[in-house]
Amino acid sequence: MKFSLLYKNYRDTLLDNTDPLVEDMGKTVYDLSIDKAVWEFARNAESFNYFIEVLKRPLSDVEEINYRQGILMDFIAMPRLLEELRLIFKSYDSLQSDWHEMRSSIYVYGVPNTMRGILDCSYESLKVTAGFAKNTVSYFRSIHDAIEKYDVKSEGLLGIKKFCEDMAENASLDEISSIASMFQRDSIDAYEFRVKTETDEALTIVSSSITEAIENESKTLGKSFRRFLGNLGKTQNQDEEAELDMGEYHAEEASNVLNEALYELYGVLSAIAGSIYEFFQGLSGELSFYDTGLKYCRWLSDSGLPMCMPKLLNKEAQSFKANDIYDMQLILEGVAGDNIVKNPVRLEAADEGMLIRGDNSCGKTAYLRAIGTAQIFAQAGLPVCASGAGISIRSAVFTQFSSSEKDFNIGDVAGRFEGEVQDMARILDDIRPFSLVLLNETFQTTAYAEGAEGIKGILDVLPDIDSKFVFVTRLVQLFDTMDAGKIKMLHLTAEGGDAFKISRCEA
């Protein structure tokens, strides 16, 4: 079992890097310049990379997205809780690496060649593992107490609180903690052990198990241990009770029996502690996603711009509606929040796609980026740059962004066109039903008539696989050949300064 704050129904396949869509979504994130914006508000490079990796794996279930939205809303309302949990789970995630490091340091000079040396190493391994088990179990109470102080409402945080409460009261874990607490002394000489052995028909010992470990606090250090192993030939005080001399052979056998018993307990504690540890392993990374998400919200708020938690709709709704949507890249470009004009988006179920045209530098690409960014952030459980939005889930978001408009007058036009053809072929190879395809000036490097004819054939295919497109283009012939009843045709116009508004194209 593994608990997750990013996925309500966690499974390992969610992190599969072999899915070609992960690479496609990586290209989409780059084309939309989302990486540049995230770098602006991420805490550090590690948080940046984790956040981008999550964006490349959009959620495909409304219930999963609502689960993530609820947790983020709790952290927005109670940011100190996020900080407390980040510190707890950062420490928690270091437990296992510290355990491995301490275990490896025991044999830094190799395996001992004496029975006593082997016995000491087995005890050290047991002591280190007992500490790992004891510390792991203690975190259940710490996590519960941290969340208990806040009025959380999300299913995810309430679930982890209840889980930790149940685990903290688990009698079996109390027993594990008690056993682990016994092995904290510096040396094996501090204990007297009782060991149960099993033998085969030939009376050969086949297994050994510790049944009791008693600390010798009131005894001479090591006396009981020597009694257990036998007299090793050291001179004894005449006043002491005589001990049975088992001889070197029997002492070696006793040491071997004890070593096997210690190693068995070490193996049991390792398995139990490792299993328990997996419950919350990796949550510090998941919390870094929420930390970056919280910083994203503050970044927008500081810019005086609206944001909203979108309502997610099932794929079959085939809808994208937003009020006052805007491109957050304009903030990076230094445009003041008051000067960033916000536009509506209405892509209905009956619409096959959207064609957008307009003069140079009139904000067409910014509008396209705003739509794509909102789709990706919505499916990551994050607020979007709009005052209100209802967005259908998409299987994937594909992009083909040509070079900036000013670059089309120079350079290898034929080479760029060939690259665009390859991009479109890749999209058609990887596309699946209910995808969103974002195109920016695709095929404009060739003759207008040829470009319009080529891209029209591609656009006509998309409705057959329940996919939609948004296409920013100067191929005006498309506006005459596409069905205005099925395609939304928009025109971007400048209304003074850097203000842009969308108007519908005249038939």
C-alpha cells in the first residue's frame, strides 16, 4: 500500500515514462512556455522539475482532479500546514537513505574473519534497523498531530489523518516499537539472550530465534554474555560462582547460534519497517508540487490578476468555456496586470475547432497559449488564469508551434516546412480520442494555397477521433473553405496600445 496526496487511486503505472504521451506533453509544456513561467515562482530546481513532471501527466478522471483541487484549497487556506507537513515528510524521506548508509558503513572494511567480529556486525545491523523501525512508526503520531491542529476539509488530508490515527493506535505497531526500543545499547555485551533453536533428525541446528533479550544493567558488563558462550579461558575471581567451561568449540557454536538468531530478527524488522515505510515514501515530492502551486497562486495574486478553480467536465462534454482568460507569459514580459486584456473562450460540443486570424503582433499566440495552459493546469488540479471556467478533460494536448512570425522571412524555409510536416505526422501517430491540438502558424512557410490545402486535410480528420483544434493562422483561404457552422472563426484586433479583443469573423 502507498498513500498519495496527488492521486486518489495511486498505481505505479501513473509514473510510466515509456508512454509516448509523456514526451508529447513535454513538448507541449515547452511550446506553451509554461516552463519559463514555472521557473519564475518555483522554490528551487528540484521543485521546478517535479512540478513540470506532474504537468506532463494530466489527470484523466474528474474525481482524481477534484481530489487534488481539494488538497490545494486546504493548503491555500492553511499555508502553515503545508510548511509543517513539508518538514515532516522531508525528514521522513531521509529515513531510508540514512538507514542504508548506516548499514553500509558497518561493513566499510569488509566482512570480519572472526566469529566475534561477525557477531558484532550482526548486532550493529540489528541496532541500526531497530532504530529505523522505531523512527518510522513514530511518524504516524507526528503526522496526525500536525493535521489535527487545522480545520482541513479535503478528502486527501482527512484520509491521511484518519490513517495515521489508526496506525498510531495499532497494537502490532506498538509491539514493533517496543521490540525495536530494546536494541539501542552500544554493544551486544549489554544483553543476555535466550535463543530457541530447531534441529533436524540429525540434531543439526537449522534455525535460531531470539525469545528473550535482557539488559544487564545491574551486572558486570559482559559477564552473562560470557556465561552464555562459555568460559573462554580468562582467569576468574575465586569469589565468583564457578562457570561451566564449554571449551572453544562450543563457544564458537554458541556464537554462531546467537548470530543466526540476531540476523533473523534483523531480517524480520527490515521487512516490517520497509513495508511500513512505503506508506508515505515520496510524499515530500508530492508536497513540493503543492508548494509550487501555492507560489503560483501568490504570483498571480501579486500581479492583481484573476484566477479560478475550474469546473472539470467529462471528456464526452467536449467543451472549453472560460471568462476573462489571459496568458500568464505576459507577466514575464513585463506587462502590468491592469494592461493585460482578458478575453472569453467558447468552444462548444458542436464545434469541431477554432480558427484565429489577425494582424502581426496582435496577441494571437498569447490567446492560443492561454487556452493550452488553462487546459493543462486544469487537469493538474490547479487554478487557471481566468475569472471562471468549465473545461472538459482531454486525453492529451498536442502542439505544433512554428518559429516566431518575424523569423519566417529569413532562413531555411524548406527545412522548416519539412520539420512542420514531421511534427504533424508525429501528432497523428500519437493522437488518441478526445485530444486537443494547438497549432500556431503551421504550414505558413509554404505557398498559401498549398499550405491551406495540406492543413485542411489534417483538420478534417480530427472530428472523426473526437478531437478538437485551435489554429492560429494567416492562411486566409481556410476561412473560405471551412464550414462556418462547425468551426468557430475569430479575428483578433488591437484596440489601442497592448489591448486585444476577440471578435467573430464576418461570414
